[in-house]
Amino acid sequence: MAYTLVPTELIVDGAITSAKLDTNIAISGTLGVTGEVTLATHLVMGDNDKIKIGTGGDLEIYHDGSNSYISNSTGNIYLGDTNGSVHIQAKLNEESIVCASDGAVTLYHDNSPKLATSSAGVTVTGTLAATLSTAAQPNITSVGTLIGFTSTGIDDNATSTSITIDSSENVGIGNTQATAINNASGLGNLVVGSGSGAEGITIYSGSDSYGGLNFADATSGGGSYAGYIKFNHVDNSFGHFIGNTEKMRIDSSGNVGINTSSPTSYANSQATLVIQDTGSPAIAWSDTGQSKDWFAVAQGSGLYFNYADGGGSGGASNVTDVLVLDNSGNVGIGGSPNAPLTVSSSSTKTVKVQNTTSSGTSIFVQNSTTGTGDTDGTYFGLDGSENAYLWNYESTNMVFGTSSTERMRIDSSGNVGIGAAPNFTLGVHKAAANSNYIQITNSDTGNAAGDGFLVGVASNEAATIWNQENTSMNFGTNGTERMRIDSSGNVTIGKTSTGTIATVGIDLRASGLAEFTATDSQAIAINRLNTDGVLVYFLQDTSFEGTIAVSGATVSYNGFSGNHETSGISTDTEIGTVCSTIDELDTYVSGTKSGQTRGDHAKIKISDTVGDTRVYGVLSSYSEKDNKPTVASVGIGSVKVTGACSGGDLLESNGDGTAKVQSDDIVRSKTIGKVTIGNSSAGVKLVSCVLYCG
């Protein structure tokens, strides 16, 4: 290369202010330039020629023939780039050091990165071999093997040991007890904490990632992740895994899911435990002192609380359903429910409600209509005085039934209806055209259909009060018996036994006899209102025989015969025999007056005088009670007559106990009576007469 030499002395200082050199210029000495120098091609300098920058040449750049130098003698030397990174290459196009703008600094070996900085620390790729002069070396991350490191511990910036690793590689953080704890429990490989105050471990992860703790029993395959727990920072859920399958999760709302990663929250507010399984998920409670375990099992639409054999066998047997809840809200105790509450038991005591104090105890049945207060709905219970209550607080009926049919009700007024709604205090109805009875029995009567006492309606609609026992039926008022029907059907009123005529009261015999006894007053009163007419009818053998009638102030006896009970003749004397008196009084033969004489009752004899003026009458009968002769003196009667007679004839004594026709038609003291129906027979026969005796 040819140069044009310009001697220095030819250029006066400041003589050239701007110049363009089109040829090569060789400068010997120093070129002082004020301003900028623009080179079209190269600035060529020889060995040991230096570019000096700064006052006094503080920064020098030169080549000595073997090496190149950048030398700074004042302050620091800075390499920088305002747009990109700074690259230092020991071999052209092979990186040695790369300094990124606002980023990492990376050191290379043979163009391969080996050490790189980041905002989190330093990453070393490969093997780091070093002997550390201090134990405080934080933020070292290795993907290879750290060798040649020996220390009794890793010290923090203070004077105490932070991490201790014993000869068995047990690690203690904040303590030196890993060896002792591992020897005692076998779980001391890593011990964190000083044993005083609150301690803990923090796994610091990114907000878009997760942190976890892994359990392995192998270095590859499923054994390398046999179990682990993982906290996901994306949804703030905490998962527990066996193998690679999540078995339990706690979500950000506090819901716990077993075998589900999406536990359902009740109403999206309360924390919830969810156990999910394709079979029947269950919770078990086991008491080591018992031979059975408790299980809560979800089966289809029901939740079952069971008591069953377990014993660590892995499955329940001899299962007893203690409590069942179905998806309709029904509850079953001892079995599956078919109603809001179903109690199933082989015990005779199926349900027992007990108050452990002396106070009452109760069950209330209510709905939205009754209200929910202490005086609403229906109440079953026992009060503090041990009184049993079945109580309807509502103004409605209480209904009782069997075989899907109402059998009894108590209406809101307190009326009781059996078989139908009541119209009165007690109503008993039978929905059939046959008898309907109330039966009352006790241990003496027995309780068969033919026992006890019946009140009801017979099949012919007759009202019936029926004592089926061989005992009386008693009726009373004001605490006193007033009437009795004895086992023979006799009725007594005002007295308790029949056949006691001396006792005040009425005795109506089943045989037809009626006895009326009063003290100091009439025993019988017969009253006919408004009109005259018959007071009493008399029949014999269903045939009408006579009456007692009233007309104004007159009482008439129709078909009447005035009789007198007496004595003095044989009981085989024939009816119709004419009798006359003797001068003796008759006597009582029964009753309290037995043996006493009867005033005005003369004894009799068979009339033995023709035209006897002491004629008393004719023998009409013998009394049923004492078999005493009864003599008819007035009224109608039958007379034994000797000889023919005609109607209208008067009769007198024939002196042999028979009568004969009187010789005239004048009624005299001897006249017995008048023939009403004549008889032409000449012999002795009974003739109908009207008696006039006396």
C-alpha cells in the first residue's frame, strides 16, 4: 500500500477544519482530531499502536503482535448495549458469556450453557464441584449431582445451625433431633421444627401451578408416585391421590369430596363432605372393644345406618338396618320407611318416649293449618301426674278406624259416634239391617256373645235392654234403687224383691200378677181425662167379661159380681151352692194377720132352711192363694136350682143348698136373686141369675 506523507510542519494548527482525503495518508506522530472522523474503509494500525481514549489515555486498545488488549487505568470499565444483549465469545460465533437486557447472565462451556442466573437464583447444568468456605449458600438448584461437599451442617447468617444431616442422611431443619426421632418412630428422615412454639413447612408455587408432596416406593412407574397430596393454586383445591387417581379433594369452599374431584356444596354456601363411589359409598365407625361396627351407607335413593359385623374383614356381615333415610325425607327405624316415620321391630315395645324427669312427656302432630304452638294439633302424652292424654287441640273431630274404615269419632262438641257421626252425646250405628248391641261384661259374666249385658237395637228394629246373665236388672235414681227386673222377669218398683206385698211398692209378676202396696194412701189410682167411659176392661181367656166405667160422678161395674171370701164349708162344695151365715167371724190364714178374725166377714154354712132369711149368697169359687170359699152376694152369678124356672122368677133357699122358685114376685130378706135365663129341667142345675142377697 502506498501512502502520501504529509510532514507535520506543513500543517499549521487549526489550518484544516474540514477535509476529505481520497488517498491513503500515513501519519507519523500523533493525529489530534477535534470532532468526528469518518472512515470509508479501515483504520490500520501497527503492532503496539494504541487507540487512546480519555485525558491522559485512560483507556487503551492495542495489539502487541501476540495478543490484543483493552486496558483501563481509571475507574471501572463498562460493556453495555441499549437494545439487546452483550455477548462475549472466546471463539467467534461460539458463546462464552451472554448478558441479556434486564434478564439472565449465562456462562457457556463450548457454546453450551452451564450456569445461568434468574430472578429466583442460579441454575447449574451439569456437575458442580466445589469446596465451600462457608455454609451459607442459598438458592442452589441442581439438575445433576453435587459432589465433594462436606459440612456438619448448613449455617444461616447467624451463629446457629439451620439444617443438620446425620450420617444416616436423616435431616433436621431447625433441630438436631432427626436421629433420635427416627430411632424412636422410624419416621425421622426429615424433622422440621425446634420443638418450641409454632413450626411449619411451606411449599412455594406459582399462582398458575400447584405444589405437592409425593410418596414413592420405587424410582419409576406407578411406584414412583404411589401416593401424593397436591395443592392446586389455580382453583385453590387440595387433592389426595393414590397412584395417579384422586381419592379425596377439599375445594376452595371447604367442601370435601371422597372419590370425586367436584364435591357438591349444599346451597353453595355450607362446607360439605361428599363421598362418591360406583357402588355404595359408606362411612364406618369401629370400636375395638365391640364385635360389631357402625356403618353409614348410601344405597340408591336411601341412606342406611347399619350395625354389622366388621372385625377388620374388609366387609360387613350380619347387617342390621338401624336407621334408614330415603330421598323423600322418610325415616325408617329398624327397616326401610314407607311413610315419613316407620318403626320396625320384633320387640313388643316398638316405640318408647320417656322423660328422665318427673315432668310429663308428649308427642305433638301438627301441620301448617294447625299451627306449631304448644296448644296446636294433636297431643299424645303423659302429664306430670301420670295422667295419659290423647288430646285434639283443634276444633275438629277425632276419628278412629280399622280395615280402612272409620269406626268411631269424637266430634268437636265431645259427642262420640261409633259407626257414624254422632247426633247426641253417644251414638252407636251399624251399617247393616241386623241387630246392633253394646255388650258390657266382667270377669264373672265371661265375655262370650251370650254373656253380660246388652243395650241396642234388635234385628226387627226393637230397642233392646238385655241381661244375658241369670241375675236381676236394677234401675235407680239419686243413689237409690227404684226398679228391678229379677231373673224370672218379675218387676218390682220401690222394692227389691217380689212376693213381699207387705213392703211398699209395686210387684208385677211375670205370671201376670200385680201387687200394689202403699202406706196411708191409695195403692192404685185410675184416671180418665175429658170424657166418660170405661176405666178398666176385664177379660177371661181373651174374652171380654166386664168393665169398670165412669159417667160423671157415677162409677159402674159391668159384668160385676160382689164376692166375699169366707170359711166354714168343705172345699169340695159345688159351685152355685146356696150358703147362709153363722154367728162367727172368718179368720186370716196367711200373711201378717194370720189367725186373726176378719171384721164383717161372717163364716158360712150350706143353707139348710127353706126360705132361709140368713142367706148370704152362692158359692162362686175358691181363692187361688188360700183355697178359701168365695161367696157371691150381688151382681151376676150362677145358682144351683131345683125344679123348673123361668126368666124373671125370684129364687129362695130350698133348704138343701139349692134354690127354688119363690112363690111371689116380692123381693124379700129371703130372696137370693132373679132368674135371668130360665131352665125347664126339673132336676138340679146351674141357672144364671142376678143376685140380691141381703
